[in-house]
Amino acid sequence: MYVAVKGGEAAIDNAHHLLADRRRGDRSLPAITEAQITEQLSLAVDRVMAEASLYDPSLAALAIRQARGDMIEAIFILRAYRTTLPRFGVGLPLDSRTMRIERRISATYKDLPGGQLLGPTFDYTHRLLDPTLSGDPEVPEPSCRDGGVGDLARVSDILDGESLIETEVDDDAEPGDITRTPQEFPLSRAERLQSLARGDEGFLLALAYSTQRGYGRSHPFVGEIRIGIATVEIDIPELGFAVAIGEVRVTECQMVNQFKGSAARPPQFTRGYGLVFGQSERKAMAMSLCDRALRAAEYGEEITAPAQDEEFVISHCDNVEATGFVEHLKLPHYVDFQAELGLVRRLRTAWQERGDVAGGEEGDEPIGEAAQ
Amino acid sequence: MNAVTYNFAYLDEQTKRMIRRAILKAIAIPGYQVPFAAREMPMPYGWGTGGVQVTAAVIGPRDVLKVIDQGADDTTNAVSIRAFFRKVAGVATTTHTAEATVIQTRHRIPEHPLKEGQILVYQVPIPEPLRFLEPRETETRVMHGLEDYGLMHVKLYEDIAHHGRIATAYAYPVKIAGRYVMDPSPIPKFDNPKMTMSPALQLFGAGREKRIYAVPPHTEVKSLDFEDHPFEVQTFTEPCALCGARNVYLDEVVLDDRGGRMFVCSDTDNCESRRAETGVQS
């Protein structure tokens, strides 16, 4: 006799114990520490902080460890924690001009005030597996410019002086907050940039790539990429002035795009903007290409490609939402499936009866919706 | 590192207040999808985060919670959500429909009739009934505003033209109080008639899509149909093989690989109660 399946609770507990076991792996090896992850897998930590929208390297490292290195799972864990945090204030806008520069390059000028600064980049490394990294080899101290580099004019400021690039005007509007107000399309650019900043790196990368291959082409040049440490300041009403509360590493990308002009606007370069927590040029560049593509309507450009479609891009760029909904398909759906089974059986019976009468054939008809 | 602590029912009070305002608005405009600033929850989007947020906003320490998925109290996700509220709210839980004050559900409405004072919270994946006809939110919002549901009727009509019947077996669209067309969540259309004039409050939460909507008690819920093709529900030829119930929704259980099948109640609580009353052993 059939007995309904019971014991979900015990099964879940056992699964979690097994997960903990696999996470720890071979007990004869030392467990990795969050400090090791923060120091030696720092770009993984940066990605988790960026897409979780929470700047806390040690918590991000903990999330990576807890997630067994699954980045989207780690992002999700850190996001779920972030959402419970109280808000005690709003920071002043970061000033990327005065940040302590670790890397700064421009593809539009051979040389410029402050120069090109390569910084800690994979560029020009030969991607050959390096067996000497195994173990713990001695690493010599790097040589850096004394005192660091700060207060470098941005390439966009240089172009701005000649009115060759559109001027960004501060309209004094309070920026929206996508984590506190429900999105309503069309979004403001501030809200759009917030969504892109926490959007999935891979998704934005693919969309950015598609614009380069002709799906919403925007003729981009890297005006400037800069990576460095920016000071976070907050206004304290009781004091009447702003105080620094900490520092964050950010990557900023200013993409310069051609614009031939329209009846309302003169020919001018336009901007795509990317700003990401941590060191992530790939993400910042992809973000700036997507930002520019999404401004198509602003410039009266024809919207023909996915990357230019705000509702499409923003509704699908969040990997925590996407992974949840895709993976929910593994939850039981047998009530709906039963309903579909019954329907398909009835339709098949009707189809066969029609065939018996007409003796002819009919094509299969698609029916029903995908599982929800 | 900061100490990690959580409020009663996980969400902070400001967030609960925001959600309650959305719920009140939803009750005031039956069937209308109210946008709300859904939070990340500690379970994945698509796994009931909307329902969990609604439950967290309405539940109090003296409530008794029941959680079902596919009609059953012991499916893994129902177990997980029930355990979550036991942990973060310390509320009493039950599997008995009649004893619960708040019932969170995915894909079913309990067979036992609901009564006044009970709240049924539905987990909703895609709140927009027009989404598969028109993917753009900007468009569907206008269609609801203008009460322009022609597209939906054309879809249902095309079903009849192609298949001789409406080929929607679950998430069957309904019209609330003669105004808004609403997605009842992916419940089988078998359950649709239970929604109309129900004395219980029905709340719908879609976390990923950030929408809340409601059917207040004693509100008309009409499944869309045509005069010559009236709405009809699924029927089963056999009764439940365990409790003998008829006119309930059944799951088809595969017994072997030689075509052996049996049909048993999808609502496990209803099935168990009936067997306890009649003394039938499974």
C-alpha cells in the first residue's frame, strides 16, 4: 500500500549536515580563514561586495567560504544580511577626482596630466600557468610612487573644458533608492545606475559585448579607468559639517561615445558611466557600455537592440533574482503538472476522435504555459 | 565583525510598516497589484519570498501558522518556511486548516472551507496575468488602468478555436469585484471557485516582482469565461485511494514502471483528518 512521503524535516537536516561536511572537505588539510580569502582572493571578495551592495571585506569573505566559493550564493547571503541593517545616514557623493589612485589609464590620450598608471593589473601578463606559485614562494616588495597619487583631473573634465563632451548637470534631485522603493519604469538614470552597479557581471559583460558587435552600437572609447581609494563622508547635523567615516576601493570607468548630433543637440561626445565597489574593470567597463546603450532614448536614437531596452536589461540583470526564479523550477510543481496532465489527456482524446472522424492528420498544437 | 541579530518575524518594524501599508492599499483596491519595496529574504527569490514577507508583516505572537506547498504540509519548502517562522517569530504552527489563523500556501487552497478571521497568504511567481501576452510592465499597467482586457479574452477565444476548450489548467485568470483581472497564483483552476465570497482574507505576495494584491473577505472572484463556454473545473473519475474523498484535488502517484498509478488527496491534512474520523488505515 502506498504511504505518503513524510520526514521532510529530517531529510533537510541531513542534507545540511552533508553540505557542511563537503564545505569543510578533507579534515587533514587546514581550514582556510576569512583573512586568507580577503588577502589572497581579493577580487572574489570585491565582486561579492559589489553585487551584494555591501562594502565589508570580512563579511564578504565569510560569505564566500560559507558558499563554498559559489559567487552568486555568496552574493545572495551577503545581500540577505545587508537588507536587515538599519540606515543611520546618507553619505555625500564620492569624489573620484580626489581619490588615492592605484591605477589610471586612458585610451583616448597618449599622455595626460598625472600620466598613465598601470597599477596591479593582469593586462600584459602572459596567461601561462605558473607552477612556481605552488607552495609559498617569496614575493618581493613592489615599487610604487612615493606618497601615492591623488587629485588627478579626469579625462572627462579635460574634454568638458572644450564643450566637446556633454556636461553632466547636477539637478539637485534626491537620487532614488532601488532597495527602498519599488522600481517603476522608466527609471531615472540614478536608479538605473544603481541597478547596473549591483547587476550580474556576466550578464552585463555579454550585453556590453553585444553592443560592440552591432546590437545597439555606441562607438565607445575608454576615456578613463581609475581604481583607487575614495573617502566616504557623511554630514553630521549636530556638527554642521561632514566627517570622514571610512574608505572604499572603487573602480570608475568613463566611456566616451560618439554622437553625431540632432536638431536639438550639437555634435558632441556623450558619456557612459560605470562605478563598482572594489577592483573590477571588466564590470565597470561593461556597466558604462550598458549605461550609454540605455540612454538611447535620451538622444533620440532608434531602440533596436536588447542592450538599449531598459525594461529588458534592468528586469533581468540581478543575479540573486534570476538564480532564485530559475532554480525554483526544482521545487515541487506536481499540482500544476497534474492539471496539465489532465488537460493534455483530454486534448489528445479530442484530437484522436477528430482524426477518427476525418481520417486526416493535424499538427501538434502547443498548449499551456511554462511552469511558474 | 558585527553581531548578527534579527527582529521578531525577521523583518524590521519599518519594513513591516511599509508592507502593511501596501496590504491595506491592496485590500482597498481588490485585485490591484500594489508595488512594494520587497526586501531580500534569507531564502531565494521564487521560493516564496513574497508570501514570507506578507506573513511576516501580518503575523503576531499569538497566531497559529500553517504552511503548505502543493497542498501538503510536509513538502520540503513548506517545512523550511514553517521552520523559519518557528525560529524567527516563535509562533505556534499546525497542520490543521481549521486551527490556523494564518495559512501560507503555494499552488493550492485547502479543501476545508476557510472561515472569518483566517488569512490565506499566497506565494506568487508572476503577479501579472497579462505578462505572457504582453511582457512589458509599462504596457500592462496601462491596460489595467484602462480596464483593457481584450487581449486576454482573445487568448481564451483562440484556445477554444484551436483546442475546443480553454487550455489553461492552472493560474486561470479571474476578475475581482467586477474590475481588475488578477492572477490567482498557479493554483489549479479546480481551486478557483473557493476564492469567491470567501469569509477569509486572501493576500498575495510576489517578492521578486515586488507586488502585493488582495481579495478582501466576501468579494466576488469570477473566473473568466464565455457564455457558450462557461468556466469548468477539473474532475477526477476516481476517489482518493486513501480516504475515499470525492470532489477534492488529487495527485497522481506513479507506483511502478509498468503504468501503475493511484490517485491520492493533494491536501494531506484533509486526507489525514478524514482517515482519522473514519478509522481507515493507510
